[in-house]
Amino acid sequence: MAKRKVELTEEQKQKNDEILARLEADRERLVEETRALQQRTKRKPGRKRKGQPVTEEIVMNSQL
């Protein structure tokens, strides 16, 4: 089947541009929100990381 070239009207082109601009703005907002959430998670006090070596202080406290 041969592909036909589609010609968009000016109105369709304008609507497409508006939609693309809205999608880009949403994408930027989501990136910023994700970055903010990651920063908050990193700053949480007492956050334990996987593979963190056990210190003597933790071992001594658990024996009490």
C-alpha cells in the first residue's frame, strides 16, 4: 500500500503546536517535581542505604 502525503490545514498545524507546547510544559513540570522528590528523599534523616557498612556504634547499641 502506498503512503499518501497528508497536508495539514493551518488550523490543524496550530492545534498541533499548542498540544506539543502543552506536552513539553507538562514534561518539564514532571521533571522538576521528580527532582524535588529525589532531593527530599536524599535529605531524610536516618535514611538507610542498601549496602551501607555496619559501624561499631550500631552493633554496640543493638547489644544493649
